[in-house]
Amino acid sequence: MIFRAFLTLFILMLAFPQADAQDIIHKHNGEVIEVYIVDISPGVIKFKKFEKPQGSVFSIARDQVEKIVYQNGKILTFEDEKTTDEPMDRSLEIIPEKPSPRFGWDIGIGPSSIRGEGGFEGSKPQLATNIGASFTLPIGRNNSLYLGANILSLGCGFEDIDVIIEDGSRVEITNANEDLGYLGLLVMDRFFLNSKQNYYIEGGGYASLLINASTAGEAEITDTIGRVTSGVFNESLVEFYKSYDLGLAVGLGGRIPLDKIDKWHLVVGARFYYGLTNIAEPIPVSGLEDYRESNIFGFFFVGADIPTKTKQ
């Protein structure tokens, strides 16, 4: 019986080696807690209650603790930590830092058309594309200056044309369109709608330099004696257009983090452009002196951005 009692006591001592000693947490508000310290991390102290050493693990914010007195007499102080009476779960709160500048790129696709006034009829939208790079510079907690450089492919299609010209010949034009290529610069204010900068609206202006302009389609000519000539055409229109275009741009979008340290973000959005410039050169033809053309286009785009500085 004595041997069995001794063996039982020995097993209990192995199972609870700290039963006669404990760590003590001293809080800034004067409260003292007897515990077993499990882990100390930069923001949180984890412990088990002294009376339940095999129980659940609890947490307390480090900035609530003045010092810890270990069972062996060692003292760990937190004199540089700020005192706070906030609830315990505040220890896990992440205070957003000032965002860093970001580089990015995007590709887009959408509708494009040319608005004509003073004699221009029958245009219809066609597909436009965009390839761009960007730099976003924070100018406040929620505002950023967005600078973008883009290669734009714009233009419009035309309704089929069937006319009789002065000499009596008949001209039919089908599947015709205009293509305009620009190198553009975009300057906008981007306003983020939440602190993590996941959603935004933006607005500003753009300036574009004309790279190329052309028209293409199919033509069929029937002369006055019934002879038919048909074929495709592709002609340059650079001399008929001004070398620049200016206008306004507005958009909205979202940023989706792709990693835990907020290094890469997937960016998706939509942007609408409204041209303010008459992009057509003056036409020295009676009745077309007031002829105007201006670009209207938009894109649904997807891309990515990467900050110049990431969270540690």
C-alpha cells in the first residue's frame, strides 16, 4: 500500500511539475493574475490559468501588462508599452500605415465611337483596346495621384453606303471602319472608399498623341454602262486628323490582395473617356466648314500593381 501511494504521488508530480509555482502577470491597472506563461509575441501574451494548467489558452494585449514575474524570480517588464483600457481583442487590431507609391500595368477592352457634328452620319461603335502602365502616388490617407501611360486603339464602324455620284456611277461601300491609334497620358485623382484601399472612384483628364489613322472596307462601283468594279481598300487618314486629343476620364474599380503582405494586388475596373477636342482637320468643302469629330470610348480593364515598400 505504501509503495502504491508513493507511485501515485510520483506520477502526479510528473504530470504537474509546476503545481507549486506560477508566473504572475501585473497589469497597468493594478490587477494581478496567477498564470502559466505559454508564449509572448510582439502584440500578445498567451497563458493558461494557474488553477487550470491543462485548460484553455488565453490571450492578453502586451500593452495592458506592466511586468511578468516568473516562478523562478525573473522579472520581465514592458515599460515602453503604452497603457490602454481597451478590450482584449484590440491586441490583434492592425493600424493601417500610410500607403506607399505603387507601380502597375493593365489591359482593357471596350466600346469606342466617334461623335460627328456638321455632316457626319452613320457611325457605330467598334471594339477598342488599351495597354497601359501606371504610377500611383499617395497624397493622403484616402487620396492618390494616378499617372498612366497608355497605347490606345480607337475608332468606329460605318453603316453601309449606297450613293450615286455626279457622273451617274453607283458606289456601294460595306464593312467600312476607321482605326485611330494614340499614345495617351492619364492624370487622375483616385479616391479610396475604405481604409484598406480595396475600392475606389477616380476622375481627371487625358491627353493623347496620334500615332496612326486609317480607314478600310469593301467597295463596289457600277459605272454608267453597267461595268462593275469591286475590291477592298485601306487608306491612311493621318492628314485628316489633328495630332492630339484632349478630354475627361472617370472610373471606378477594386483592388484584391494576392498575398498576405499586400505586395501584389489584382486590379479590376471600368473607365469612361469623353473627348473635348475636335480631332478632325478643317475640311475645305462647302457645307462642311463646321464639321467636327470627337472620341468617346471606355474600357473594362484588369491588371496588377505592386508597392515600392511592403509591410514587414
